Amino acid sequence: MPEKNSMFFPPVLLILDIIGTVLLGLGLAKHFAHIDVIPATLRFENYGPVLIGVGAALMLPIMVHIVNRAKNGAQDRHV
């Protein structure tokens, strides 16, 4: 049986976080360093900020999961 305080992340959240990190990195590279890694056929005007937003949105569920786990752990210790 796993420990109660062990950190376990559902695989779906980890996959979303990895995809979000890649998209965020590509968006930051385009927006700030003007590095085009995306193929020309998939580019559109101002895709850097869009990739940054989508990447951050995909990373949000794991952050919510971590905060909820931390809150529940803090409540359990105070009871």
C-alpha cells in the first residue's frame, strides 16, 4: 500500500504537462527569440502568444492537482 504522503500524479496529467511544456517552450522561442521550429504550413500570424497560452492552459490541471493535494495534506495535519 502506498504511503499517504507519497506524490502520485495521474498519467493523464503528466502527459498534459509534458505537452504543455513543449508548446510553452515553442511559443516562448518564437515570441522572444524569433526561432521558428514549427513547419511553415502550420504557422499563422502571432502563433507565439497562442502557443504560450495553450501551453500554460495544458499545464494548469497538474498545478491544480498539486495545490489540492497540498491543501488536503495541510488539513489532515491540523485535525
